[in-house]
Amino acid sequence: MENVLQQQQPEKIKPPVTHIGLVGWAKANLFNGWFNSVLTVVTLLLLYKTVPPLIRWAFINAVWKSAGTGCREATGACWSVISANYRFIFFGFYPYDQQWRPLVAMLLLFGLLFYSRNRHHWNKYLGYGWIAGLFVMGFLMKGGFLGLTSVESTKWGGLPLTLLLSVFGLTAAYPLGVLLALGRQSEMRGIKVLCIVYIELIRGVPLISLLFMGSIIFPLFLPEGVTINKILRAQIAIILFTAAYIAEVVRGGLQGVPRGQYEAAESLGLNIYLTMRLIVLPQALKIVIPPTVSILISAFKDTSLVVIIALFDLLKTTQTVLSNPKWLGFSREAYIFIALLYFLGCFSMANYSRKLEKELATDN
Amino acid sequence: MRVTDTHDNILNGSPSEKIPFWFDPRKRAIIYQIGVFCLVGLLAYYLVNNTLLNLKRQSIATGWGFLHKESAFEIGEHLIPYSAADTYSRALVVGALNTLKVSFVGIVITIFLGTFVGIARLSNNWLVSKLAGIYIEVMQDIPILLQLFFWYSLFYEFFPSPGQALSPIQGVFICNRGLILAVPEAQTAYKFMLAAFIVGCAGVYFLRRWARRRQAESGRIFPVFWVSAGILIGFPLITWLSFGAPFKLSIPELQGFNFKGGMTLSPEFIALLLGLVLYTAAFVAEVVRAGIQSVSKGQREAAMSIGLKTGQVLNLVILPQALRVIMPPLTSQMLNLTKNSSLAVAIGFPDFVSVANTTINQTGQSIEGVALIMAVYLIFSLSTSVFMNWYNKKVKLVER
């Protein structure tokens, strides 16, 4: 008797086809209610109108490899504006036969970034590794030793310059930002006011005004005979700008450390320096890692503004290609390509930041 | 015993032993501050001194005298009358007004688009939600300057000359001279309609106050929304009708190589507006989404359980709470839009930075020029933060 029952049981009644699988999913997510159904249909219609022509333009009718003339007759995109000029777009005026050097420097940077992705690799030695790596990158770009010919920084350009400005900018701005944040939290009124004025002043003005200051006024600040090159001036402007934003982020972290931690540190007899170094900052800086990545993303995007003061970053090299009569009229393709590069960079950083946020949240 | 003794003495502020001043945190703080101020002062002195020497050597005269000189450059778009014979100061005012114009229009459109995308992101329609997500992600991750260049390039490369202008809707033309729209011709009645609208706004304000007080006293609800809408639309409409309903469309027509009539929006303006709006809307969408999600589900359920209707739930319970979360980041996004409008200089829209830049190039007064740029943007940001502080205090959660 029991046996018969048990044999009958496995024949479960399946849910109706309208509740499972693709149909069920579509019903639950696309056609629940008349409003959503209309919305879905309208959206699908819009997609049908826009996506196929775009695909035809970007892929099917596109020209991938040709010298300018072949593009003129094509009905699709002319991607050969990229394939014919990619060396210039990526490296700018860097001497053609030496371009392996910025390439190696960039690979080194990507390698370091990739290695640092894993939180278990974060230790003192990685920090030293980064410092050493940044120096090696600088030397590779600059040259002038070990048989490498010296390359003037005025010839630096393209992607290496974009990365250099953002990564060096963030690295140098970080300590300054932390100092400013500590100053803003300080009980010494004078220092507090000074820091607030600096932070609010910088955050109130657009980056472009600082870049103008760097490129036009900064030379006036220096004594006679001393000159700093254009890239460094832009770099200083970016550092001063980024530091103010980092300061605000770090302040958020400092406020996120519970009051009890300060009091506990004080009751142990630690002075303010030790309290900050051993107790508060390690916790605060951990909290602010995800927003710091957001600042890196902003810095990466914002470096494109150096176009306006005529530095040859990725965007400017692209525009230089586009001003060549041979490639006149293919801005869309070139800009879409550059946008894709920026998107990939920012998107992977943003994703990483989100992942990190989740990991750090569970740890606490 | 002795230890407690000293301890008490320190607490009482009368030390038996003399404590060296570097162990006293208060005195130490003063010394630190003096030190920092000296350093900053020295740095400032050094920079100013160098600058003055350099200016002297290059024989650049400082001062604001140049503001009263003739500017001798044209500005394509101006809200107030302007010609090349006017002074630099007027040119700068024209630039500042252009910045305000593009920021204001941009902010209004951005709030609508951003709210729309933010709500779409929360939609339970999978397709709509995913599309909104893609929009947000893509727009946030592409530099605004690149977007500006892209939209601008459409005008000078993609759109045809006025002769073959595209006309997606009747009365709207797109060509490489910009966007040309059919607009109603100016009538005197419109000024009175505007006045009627402003009067209507004031009326609505007092009506709301009255309705709220009456509801607090008697519990009766006054249909404020519908009556307000009636006032706001009705007042201007009555004015318009009383003037005999004057209406005449100014329709753009091709004459020679350009359009006559209608309203022309320049390619620079459109590209700048498009870039700013599409970029900032992605951030605003995230802000709106976070704000709506921050109101806990229990609030909606509680509101419904005490018998409020859907509209009331939204108006009286959800929105006031969501707005409290939304407003601060929203304002900072609006400020970002205003600051980003300075990128107009890259595509040639005559905003404040662009005009100031031309002024710097013509006069060589770089310090004054950059100082002006910074001052103008600081005024924008500081006035906004003053307003925000006032608003935050007003909507702050009253905790008991």
C-alpha cells in the first residue's frame, strides 16, 4: 500500500506553462498589468526602429581597413579612421620607434592595478611596489639613462598622458587630502578655518579655472629663470583640485569612526598623532575605499579637460587626427571609439568599487 | 599618595610643579597654529612677491581698468543688447547671463529627465528598468567633454546645410546652423499673461497655507492640487481671451542660405545643453532612485492602513521623506551642471569662461580674468549652499 503511494508521488503536477520558463518570466516581468504591457510594446517598437539601423551602420556596412578614400563611398561607419591612426591616437607625438616604452609603462600600470584587485595582496610591500612602479614608469617615459634616449615631456601624449595625469594626480592628492580632512576635523580653530576655506574654495570652482590658473598664472608665481613644463603645471592643478574632493570623502570616513574609538584610544594614553595613525585612520580609510575609487573615476574622466589648455591627451590626439583633411568628417567613429575606451576604464573601476563595497560591508 | 596629589593639583589648575608649556595641549595648539599660519603666510608672500616682480619685468599693468575699455569682439548669443563697441565688463555680463541661461534650462530639463530615468530604473518592467540602467551606466562613464564634442560634431558633420534641412516635425528644422523652431510671435498680451501667472502663483501659495490651516483645524481636506492647477492655467487663459486671443505663429522659412523667422538655437547651445542634460541626468537618476528606495516599505503600508488614497500616500508620506534624502545630492548635481557648463569654452559657446578667456587673451590680464572666473562660480556655489542650509533646516526631521 505504502509502496503504491510512494510511486505515485514523484509524478508531481507541474505548474501551468504560463507561470514558468520564458513565458512565465515574460508575464511576470514584462506584461504584468495593462500599463506595463503597453510600455513593453512601445519600448520594443522603439528598439526595433533604432537598433537594427545602428548595427547596420556600425558593423554590416562599416569599413574597417582603408585609406581615407574608401570610406567616402561607404554607407556605414568608417572604423579605418582608428585602424589607420591608432599609434598616434594612443601615443601622440612620442617618437615612433620608441613607443614601446609608454606601452611597457602602461602594461606595468595595468599589471599593478590587476594585482592590487585582490584585497589579500594589500600589504606594505605592495605599497612599496606601487611607489617603485610609478618611478619605473616615469623613467621609462622620460628616458635618458641605460641607453634609452631622453624624450622631452612636451612630446608625451595620448593614453599614457591621460593615465599619468589621473594616477599620479590621485596618488599625490591623497596625502594632501587626508591632511586637509584631519585639519578640518581639528580642534584648532585657525587650522580648521584654513582647511575649510581651501576645500570649499576649490570645490566651488570648476576644474577648468584651476587649469587656466596652472597654465597662465602659475608661471608668474615662480622666480625669474625657473620654469615648469606644461604637463607638470596641469598635474599640479589636478592634484590641488582632487585633494579637496578626497578631503571631503576622508572626512566622511573620519565621521564614520565611532566616537568610542577616539575615547578608547585616549584612555589608553595615546596622543593625538598615535590615535590617528593607529586607531582612527586605518578604520576611516577602510570605510572610504569605495568612494575613493569613485574619485579615481572622476579624475580619469576629468583629465580630458586638459584638451582645453592644449595638452595632447587621448582626446586631443584624436582631434588632431580628425583635423587631418584625409579624415575630415569621421568624428563620430573616432569619438565613439574613445568613448568606448573611457567607458571600459570607468565601468571596470565602478564595478570593482561596488564589489569592494560589498566585501567590506560584510567584514565589519 | 603623591600621585593623586599631583593629579588633583593639575585638575584644579594649580600645579605644584611647573609643567613645561609644550606639555600643555592648549599652548601647544597655539604654537602649531602660529607655525602653520607663518608657513602659509610665507608661501603667500613668496608667490605674491614673485608675481609682482614678474609682472613688473614683463611690464603688465595690474588692475581692473581694462573692464571699461572697448571689448572689440562680437558675441554670437546675448540676452541683453551687446556689440563689439561695448566694454569688457558688459561682455562679461553677457557671458555670465549665457552661463545662467544654459544652466537654468539645463537644470529644469535634467530634473525631469533624471526623475523619469530614476523611476524607470525602479520599474517592475524588466526591459524598461534594464534600459534605464544601461543609460545611467553609459552616460556616467563617458567624460562630459567627449560628449560635448560628439554632439557638436553631429552639427558640423552630419546635419545638412539649411537648404536640405531635416524637418522631423512640422515647423521644426535641424541643420548645421542649429535647431530652428516655429514660435508664437511676441504679443503685448503675453506680458500680461505672465503677470497673471505670477499673481496666480502668489494666490496658490496663500491658498495652500489656508487649506493646510483649515485641515489642521477642522480635518476637512481642500482639493488644493486641482484648484491650484485651475488658477495657474485659468488666470493667464482669461487674460489671453480678454485680449481677443491674439495668436500668430512665426514659421521659419528658407530665404537664401538661411532661415528667416522662428527661433534659432545655435549648434553650440544645443550641443552644450544636450551634453550637460544627458550627462547630469544619469547622476540625478541615481539620486532619485536612492531617495525613493530610502523610504521604507512600512511607511507606505502604514499610510494605506490609515485609509489614505494612493495620491495622498505619495504626496503626504512618501515624497516628503524621499525629498529630504534627494535634495542635498540633487543640489550638488545642479551645481556640477553649472560648473560643467564652463566646458562651453571648448565648443565655442560664449559662456562666462569663454568670454573671460577671450578677454584674457586680448588684454593679457590673466590674474584678474582667472580671479573673475573663480569669483563668479564661487558666488553661484555659495549662494546655493546658503539656500540649501536654509532648506535643510526647514525640512529637517523633528525628533522628539
